[in-house]
Amino acid sequence: LLARNLDKEVYLWSDDNLSTDYFWRHLTSADREFIRSYAMYGRVCCLKGFDPGSFSFNTNAAPQEYDRQFVLLRRLVELGLNLYCYVTFTTDRTEDLQARISTFVDRLQSLDENLPLRTVPLKIEVFGPTQARLTTARIASLTNQFSVVDAWSSELARRSSGKSRVALPR
């Protein structure tokens, strides 16, 4: 983009699933600084759940791995990147949703006060390759995600002014 003088015209963004630290292991400090200072760059990070249980349900990884996402996300925030997040709200449990979402929002705000407002819930749907893997719990999670979105929206409304929020489609 620089070589073609497009660095002021094309917005460049990348996805990060927060499962590896390759950004620090394989890039030099100079590489990271170049990315940080690139005016038309943003990074979107995907959180695979809103608590250890939903993370484990969504990834089949150990619940303790949930915290690793926040360690990596904190490093990106501290670097000063233009960050956004996606979050997967499918879950097999709907008990105490408001409290669980409140804790999740607290965790995001501990990294950056406005990070919850830069976080978008992903609507998870069935598509061809996943059809064969559906279980009763997975089918229920597709419905449960709407209850989580309601709790999320309620929590954001409680914490933020209407001017700073946008409506989430259902």
C-alpha cells in the first residue's frame, strides 16, 4: 500500500483469534511499531465466549484458557492499536446471565473504558459443515445467544449513554 501510495486511501484490518502470541514471537519491535503507527490500520479480536464456561463450550478448550484471551488482548491495547472485538455469545447455560455479562463487561473495561462499545456480538448460525456436529446443547445455544445479547444490551444501556451506543440487530 505504501509503495503504491494507497496507504491514505485503503483501510487495512486484520483478524486475531487471540489463541497465539505470534504477533510478539514472530514480529520485531520495529514491525510492531510500524503496525501501531500505520494510520489506516485496525485489528479485530475474536473472544470465543463471555466467561470460562461459554469459552470452553464454544472451543472445547479448557476453561482456564479463557483468561489467555485477555492477556493477549491487554498487550494489544497497551501497544495502542486501533482495536475492535467480536464475541461469541453461544452458551449451554443461561443461569445468572446478567451477572456473568456484567463481569465480562467489567473485564473489557479493565482493558479500556470504551472497549465494550467497540465489541460486536456475532450471530452464530448453522451452515453446511456444522450441521452434522449439532447436539441438543448446541441447538439450544443458538437460541440462548439471544438471551445473552439481551443481557449484553441491558448492561451496555446501564453503563453508557444512548449517544455512544448503536442498536444491535437480532
